[in-house]
Amino acid sequence: MRAGGNRAYALSRAVPMMGIPGKTSHVRYITPTDHFLILCVLGVIWCARLAAQEPQEQPFEFQVKVNTVLVPVLVRDKQGRTVGDLKKEDFQVFDRNTPRVITGFTVEKRAVESGGKEAEESPPPTPSGTPLPSSPPRRFITFLFDDLHLDISDLQQMKLAATSVITESLAASDVAAVVSTSGMSSGLTRDRAKLEETLAKLAPRQLYRHDEHACPNVDYYQADQIKNRRNAEAFEVAVQDTLTCRHLNAERWRNLAEALANSAADAALRLGDRDVLVTLGILRGYVEKMGRLPGQRTLIFLSPGFLTITPPAQTEISGILDLAAHSEVTISALDARGLPTKEPDAEMPGPAFATTPALGLGRYESQARQESMSLDEAVMAELANGSGGSFFHENNDLKGGLESLTAAPEWLYVLQISLGDVKPDGAYHRLKVKVDRDGLQLQARRGYFAPKPTKDKKQD
């Protein structure tokens, strides 16, 4: 909390670490080289036993406490302008292709701010150099930098773009905050110097990052393919990578390579699962805190994206959208990677199996990497679509994109549907919204999870 001057609201959160499991194999005779490999096996066994003794951490949980779902809908014309003259009867909502009755309908009109005009009409600055606003703030904007996933190059570009937007595009009455997923925060403030100071301190954090130089090199996507989807090709890729990077003879050490590949997949899966839950939990915390503020509230998520491919992650996202809708917080997102590249960088570290085209593993690696990169941005698109925000991606004009995201869409419809006749089984329900007018483009929430009833722990 900053003392004196304008009010600042601290937003931060801390996060813990996790352990690593593993498997083992046997050898038949001992040489100096074998002795080293036996130590590797013993290390795997030790890690597995240590992990088994660790208490199991409970994941974050989102539960809908009401019997309705709110569905924010943005409607644009052919020129990309938001449309605000639609009525309740113009909309249809389909839940798993079944028409649903719209039980509630609201239209939100947001003020369109002009940074330049606002700055000209603002009162003269105080001796400290900060303009003294004549009225309470109408807009609260939080810039959430995903420093748990941004690399140093992308983060630097984002910092330059954000500095320009903060100094040139925000209105004098806007209250903003620069925060990060690792816990750094400027607090909500009108002090632009404070925002720039926090921006300058941002740096990539290694808390839950995958080690690209690990041997074997199994990332979260590949670990999910191996452990959750039983993909034999993904497992063979990991085994071949193990044999190559550890210089093992395939005939003698195949069992050991399989054990090490399995252990690496277990570790990558646990690390990735925790990374996703922590990141989404932090995002939820900022949405919750912004929901307590007056006026227009926009959270801008600046990230390269991350995989949300498991049911727990999808449940988390659904919960965030429920919270954002009820709190009237708009989430917009910017993909910091800019224009996607067709092929990975040749200098980028990767598994040695890319040199074995006879097995088809090099082709698999390329396809898996492309699919993983495509899935990374899904979380940002879903958060923006489901909360009435915008998603800026596949564009290198980061400054222009960020500037456009600071201005929330002028019109937003919020449709309400009842869950009274929905089976409370915790299953995902895909939604589709249609409007009875030609030439319009819709952006709406894609689905929700039907809440399971709370178990009664009392004994009869």
C-alpha cells in the first residue's frame, strides 16, 4: 500500500512447489559405466518413495453457488462496431443443441474514454506532479503480465508496448495496476510513474517452467499424451530421446530408458498440472478483487498462453467465467507471441529423436509442437469470449493491440439461463448463441460445468 497521494490497492499472491515420482529397471552385470547407471536407477527409486510420502495437495475448486448461468454476448456488425439495439427476443441459447429459455436479459452500455481529451480537461497537476481528479474514477484497468510463462524476449516487447500505452493512451481519471502471475504488483493507482516503475522490474520467473535441457526432454503436452491419453508414439519418442541423450545401448538399456521416460512424464505432468492450477487461481483472485471496485472494470491478460487440456483446468476456467459474469469484470487477452511461426527455431533445444526420420518420430515431434502451440492460446480466447472481452492475437502490433484492449466494447448483452432442470453431474455443457438478424458476428461464452451437489458430511 502506498502512503499518501492517490490510493493504491495491493494485489498479490504466493505459490508453493511440488515433488517428483519415478520408476526403475534392473541390470545384469556391472562395469564402470553400469555403476553410474545403477545410481541413476536408485535415484529414480528414491524420488518415487519420497513423492509417495508427500501429502497430496487439494486442487483449487470452483463451485457455482446459484442455479443460473450468465452468458455475456458481444454482437458486432460487418464493420466491427458493437451493436446495442437488440432485444431479448432476438436471441436464442442452445445448451447441448437443446433450446433454453432466457430467464434474464440485460444490456450494458460502457462509457468510451478518450485519453487525449480527458488529459486536456483534467485539473492542473499537484506539486507532486500527479493530476488531482475532479471526480471518482470510472475505469479500473489491471494489466496482468504472465511472467510465469513469458520468455525474456516476449516480455521485453510487452513492457515496451505497455509503457507507451500507459503514458499515451490512458485517461487522466483512469486507475490502473501492473501486476504479474508471480505476485509483483504496483497496486491500483493513477500514478503513471509507479506503474512504469513496476513494469521495469518485471522479469521471467522459473517457478513451474519446464526445463528444455532435461534428459529426457518431456514437456507437459507430451506428458499428457503419455499418461492421460496412452499415446504409444509419444512414449516411444521419450524412450528414444532417453537412449540418445544418455548415450545408452538400445538393446541392453531399453528397460532403463522406459523407466526414465515414465519418470520424466510423471514429473512433467505433475509440474504442468500445478502450473495451470496456480496460474488460473491467481487470475481468479484478481477477478474477485476487481469485482469489488466501482465503475468499469477491465483485466487485460498478457501471456503467450499455456495448456489447459485437462478436466480440472476446464472446470477452473468455467468458474472464472462465472465469477467474472457475476462481478461484471471484463477479461481481455493479448497473445504476446505475435505472428506464429510455421516451424520451430532450428537453434531451439529439442529431443534428439528428430534425427531418426526412419521411425517417423521427427514428424511426430513437429506435429506435436504445432498442436501444442495452437492449444496454448485456447485459454485466452475462452476467457475473452466468455466475459465480453477481446482477444488480440496473430499480430505483431503489440502496442496497437494493447491500446485497443484498454477500451472495453461499448455494448454488452448478458443473457441468463436457469439450471433448474439440468442434471447436477459436473459435466461440461457446450453453449451456442444465435441472433435473429443477418450480417452480425457474435462472441459469447462457449459453455459451463453443471455444479455437483455439495455432499453432506453429517452421519445419520
